[in-house]
Amino acid sequence: MSDDFVRLVSQANPALRQQYQPANGGYPPSSSASPFHSNNSGQLDPFFDDEDDIPDSAFGHPMAMQSKESGLPLARSGAAPAGVLPDGDILQDWDDDVQVPAPQPPFSGSAAFPGPSNIPNKDKTVAKRKRKWRWPWKKEEEILEGERVIALNNSIANGDFCSNYVSTSKYNVVTFMPKFLFEQFSKYANMFFLFTVCIQQIPGVSPTNQYTTIAPLAVVLLASAIKEFQEDLKRHQSDAELNARLAKVLQPDATFVDKKWKDIMVGDVVRMESDDFIPADMLLLSSSEPEGFCYIETSNLDGETNLKIKQASPQTSHLTSPHLVTALHGSLRSEHPNNSLYTYEGTLELLNEMGLPKQVPLGPDQLLLRGAQIRNTPWSYGLCVFTGHDTKLMRNATAAPIKRTAVEKQVNIQIVFLFGFLLALSIGSTIGSSIRAWVFASQQWYLMESTSIGSRAKSFIEDILTFIILYNNLIPISLIVTMEVVKFQQAQLINSDLDMYYAKTDTPALCRTSSLVEELGQIEYVFSDKTGTLTRNEMEFRCCSIAGVAYADVVDESKREGEDGKDGWRTFAEMKTILEGGSNPFVDVGPSPGGEREVIDEFLTLLAVCHTVIPEDRDGKIHYQASSPDEAALVAGAELLGYQFHTRKPKSVFVNIRGTSKEYQILNVCEFNSTRKRMSTIVRCPDGKIKVFCKGADTVILERLSPEQPYTEKTLVHLEDYATEGLRTLCIAAREVSEQEYKQWVAVYNEAAATINGRGEALDKAAELIEKDLFLLGATAIEDKLQEGVPDTIHTLQTAGIKVWVLTGDRQETAINIGMSCRLISESMNLVIVNEETAHDTQEFITKRLTAIKNQRSTGELEDLALIIDGKSLTYALEKEISKTFLELAIMCKAVICCTCCEARQAEFEIHTVGHR
């Protein structure tokens, strides 16, 4: 290829710009020796998102658990099937003794890894900084530098890391009293009564008993203490239950012993079985699945109930017995604990018999997060890398804060005003009393009034304090008690509300704290995504457009005849007739290579091959195990049309096409992420040809097409039709690649996959080199039905004055249709649609519409508005110069829909809006 191509290749690989320096010094991984440097390696990353631009989950990995760092190839030798050793011997029972290397004593050290006695623990390196005062219950933040080094099968070297004990409670025995009193006396009413109690103890000042105010204040504090104690006791009980759970931990003698979660240490190897919760952040070493796959559910982390797929490194996936795991020697050099759920970088250095390390890059593919649950995987082995409060889950969990509601803030302000009024009243009364005493002192000789200035000044101050005590009822102490009682009763009402009980899962409403219950009545805005929240996240293949012709399972007569000059729709049965070579009443199919039959065959082959679905045979019927429902829907749609995907092997997939099983070799997988918005698979077809199969958002696919495209206009028309019906759309494209071009490209890809730092960026740039000059085959349309009760719920919220803003990755037409279906948008609303191409046009449009709406409302005309804005315009609207104007317009609208937005843009939008409010 040309010099330009070579130069672009060099720029695409960050490894060529910054040489990676391994921690042991002087052992850079060789390109040829790299486990990722293989001409037929294919990267499998089955984590995909179902919310960006189009059904991103159709690409194989949701953003919630996106995986883009490890570069694991699917088309590479994986682990042997469960029960099979690397040499081919079959284990009849895992508990029986096997002929493997005998357990060895703890590793003492080598040139590459000195051993426990010589390794300083680098995990607790703290940068020097000025000490400043802090509350005793607040933890001092540590700035970690360097890297975390974990010894394999050497618990002594890992003894300095934190334990796996976790605590989510607000108080403990030591901090309860100071922390509780600080929180209570931050309320101005309590502070005032404490001040009153203090001046009541001064002899000769208080006109009342010394304990007149102490008693009610003590009752108030006692009631609040009991409430706080009960709520925090529940947290302690939950923590105790969690810390006491049992996990199977590998011992040096290759046996597993049950240990409590709190006793698990960094470096321990844990055996996890199906339905087990993951006790700490683990690196997946191996599993019962032949290729080291492991299915997990992350609903506790991100709310996603669909399964995610993790894959062990091929260098460790063969460790399917305890004896093989205990024979490991070396170290894991890991990043420090952080709160990023979707990234991880580490290097596993495995020592061979000669003491030379072999470096294995690790990424999010292998990381099992605490709180996730193992699903559909009989067993798996995990190496503990982060424990306790170092886990990513706990790093994202903030300590229970001192909560202040709007009512409490308002009461505090009113108490300050009342105290000012009380002080003025006391001073006025003291002045009046002093004037009377001084003027009539001669007439009241029997009172023995002092006439010295010092005595009169002392008397004046004492009189002020006396009047403060006399008038202290102006600030009602019963108000605080009443508020606490009302909050507690409201919490009990929420817990017993039958309307909030979900019978299917036997889940009642649970109010974890009564501190904020009154805030529920003051909610103004509700932010919601679409998929899985408004919709069921249950996808069904409905329609497709192939070679400019629309197909559906059932076609209305109006669509069959065509409207406005459009071609009529056809049924799936007619498509099968075309594939079988029979006659068709609508088209005369010819045998030409570029004919409709060849395009349909290519289209359906792509659906059956370009994915990361795992087939499972249950009772003679194939069930597809996918990380997201809409990816399974695409494969099921191909099966419905006669292209049944039935077997996956490490290097290939098998598809049954009209009774004939064909093998497609998976060479590489260019995975999806929110930036690329597409997924590609490079395959070798049964005829030996190499092809690039690509599916993605229409915006990214259309700009990568070759100049001559016969079906683009008709496909775009069908995309509009599908979006109008509320369907999730996806574009399908492919092209043939020559052997020479593939060999040059795969060298770039393998080098990018072996990159330690910046691997994801390098892989994305490598994918750009081959995803070009594509041929558009057509598009797909998937239906995701609304959840039950969504329209009535949104209508009720809007009736209560609550504005609902929906953030989605769907096309504009789809978003509007869904808004109509769920009653977020009504026919009577005036739609304000923002889809400009530049920042200047966006600012001009928003400013004009805002001015027009203000002028209209100034005349007394009130009209319900709904704002629809696409992702590109939203990017411009959130810029500093426009954001204030845009948010002012959005707040005027009864409903807001942000379409074609990625997760990062959605998060930025929420942050801007909350900050503005």
C-alpha cells in the first residue's frame, strides 16, 4: 500500500509514540511474542449499549459495562472445555486428584519479581501536603502514586492492603455523639435553645427555673437520637449481613475453604458459582465455559437487568483446576483504586520455570465488579484485586451526608428572623425598664437601686438576658418536635402504601431515611432515559429494508400498494421465495451477481454472523444468550428468515442456511463504543473471500459508503417510515477486502491490540482504516414496547405540575413517536424542534424562539410547549455562550426530549440543568 497508508498506520498506534516501560525494568513485550499478535486473531467484546443514536446494544456491548481496553481476540485458542486439561486429558471429577504439578511453597523471588521480603507496598504512597484541620469522622483523602503490585499465591506480600470489610453506616460508637450533636445544633432553633439553657444557669438572671428549657430540649434531642439510631441500626445490620456472607477461597494446598467476605484479602483466588454475588473486585482467571466466558448481571451497579459477558485472558483461561491456579507465580501490576466502573488497566506478569516473566495485558473484559452477580456460569475463578472500600462500587458510594431539606432551610431562615425580632424586643424592653428605674430611682428608695455607671451597665445586660428568657416562647421548640414526628409518620405511610407495592416480585416501597420525605412533594423535574425505563427492553425484529425494498412479517394493504410514488412493502414470505429462486409477483429476480437475491443473502448472512451472541441448546431448541435483548432480536430475525446461527467456536461461527451448515471464520472484531457508534466483524466466508460486515447508526454508516450506492435514497425513506412508527433502526453495510489489504491492516490491528497504554484509542484508529468504501445493503427495525402504566404515570406527573424530560439515543422521529405513545407529548402541544448544523445557527434559532415565546406569553397567551433537540444541537446548546438561553427555553416547556444523545452528553445535560437550577 502507499506511504500515506503506512504513515497513517504509525499515527494510529500510540505505542509508537510513547514506548511502554514495564515496572520490572527492561522487559518490553515482544510483538511476535505478544498473545495478541496473531494474523487470525479476532477481538470479541460482547458489551454494548442500547441507548446511543440507534440500538447500540445491537453491536454487542452496552455502555454500562463497555469493554474496550483488553483487545481480547475471539478467533484465538480459548480455554479447553470444562473438565479438560491443556494436554487433552479429561477430568472425570474436579474433586479427584489429577496429575498436575504438585503444590509448591510460596514463591521466594526472582530477578523480575523480588518476592515478599523485598517488595515495598507502593499502594499507600501519599504525596506530602499541608495538614489542615478536619472533623474526626472525616477520612483524609490519599493521593496514590505509582502502581499497585499484587503477588500471586503469596498472601504475606499482600498483607498491607485494606480488608474487605465495608461499612455504609452513618455513625459508630465513637462518632455518634459528636456527629449527632453537630448535626442537631446546626439547626438554628436548637442552637437558640442551647443559648437559652446557658443563660438560665446564670444566678440572678433567669426569672424561671434553671431546668425549664433543658427538659424540652433534651426531649427533642432524645427523639431525634432515637430516630437516627433506628435508621443507622438498619444500616449496621445490612453491613453485618453482607460482611458475613461466605465465599470459597483457594488455599495453598489447592483446596477451597469457606471464608467470610470481610476476611477476603487482595491476592486471594475465589471460586464463584452461578447466582453468587461477587465479593470484591476480581480479575477473571478462568471459568467453566470453554472460552473463559462468564455471564454477569449488573443490576446493582447500573440498573441493567440484561446479562453482560466477560472473558478471561487466553493466557489464564486454561487454569480450570485448583492445582493449576496454585502453580501460578508472578505478580499483577494494577492501576490504583478509582471510581471508574468501565475502565481498567493492568498487566499480569507470569513467571515460567526459568524465572522470566510473560506479560499479559488486562482490561475491563476481565474485571468482575463487587455487587454484580454470576449468571448461567457453573463456576469461575477470580483473583481479588480491590477489596472493601477500595472497590469501584464503594468508591462511587458517598458517605451518608448531613441532609438539609428545603423546609429545614426555610425554617432556619425564619428562626434567624424571629431571633432578631426577639433580640430587638428584649433590648427595647430593657431600655424601657432602665429608663423607668433611673428616672424614678429617687422615689423608689426602698429598692436600693445602685447609681454607679458600672452597676447600671451590668444591670442593663442582665435585663436583656432576662427578657430573652421571658420572650423565648416566640421561637417554638414544639415546631422541631412536630417536624420530626411528621417526617417519621410520612416514612411509615410510604412503607405501607399498597399502591407502591409490586406484586410480581413481592417488592414493597422502602423508605431508608425519613430526613428527606417532604422533598418528594417539591419535585419539579424528572429526568428519564427511554430504554428499560419507559420501555420494557424486550426487543422484537419487525421490519427490514434490503436493496431498497421494505419487508415486514405482516403488510397492510395500504403499504403493499405504496403511497406517494413509494414502492410497496413485501412480506417475509415473499423474501424467502426470492431466496429460493421462485417467481415473485413484484419483481423478476435475475441471476446477476448484483441482483436482489445476492443482496438479501449478504444482508441476512451479516445479521447471523456479525454479533457476539452465544447459542444454547435447551430441549432441542436454540436459545440465544446475548448481552442485550436487541442483539438477540437481530439474530432471531435472521433465524426467522432461514439463516440460523447455531454454533460458536473460538475461531468461527456456524450458520444453517436453508438446511446447509456453513462455517464463517471470525478474523477480527472491531467493537462498538459511544464514539464509533458502529461494530464491524472481519470474516472469511466459506468461498475463501474476506469481507467486512458493519452495522451502526445511519449517520456513521452513510459517511463511510463508497460513491456508487444504488439503494441509499430508498433506504433513507424506509428509515424515516420506521422511525415514525417508533422503531429502533440500524444500517447494514459490507465490502470485500483483498488478501494484501487485510494482511497490512491486521498488522496494525495486532500492534494496537498489544498496546498497554491507550489501547482503546489505538484499536479505534485501526478500525477506521478498514471501515471505508462500504456498500449499503439495507436497514433493520426493532420494536421495544412501552412498559405497562407508563402513559398514565407520565400524565399524572404532568397533571401534578412535574415536568418530565426524556433523554434517548433514538432518531428524532422515533423519539417524537415514543413521546406521543407515552403521553409525554400531546396533540395540543406546540413542538419546538432544534436540529441545527452549527453553533451559530443553534444560538440564533434558540434566541428567536425564546423571544417569540416571551412576547406571546406577555400578551396573556399560554400555550403548552414541547422541546425536541437532537444530539448535535444539544452539544452546541450546552456551550457556555448559549447554555443559559437554552435552559431558559427548556424550563418554559412542559416536556423535553433530547434525541440521538450518547450517555456522556446525557450526563452533561443533567449536570448543566441541575447546576442552573
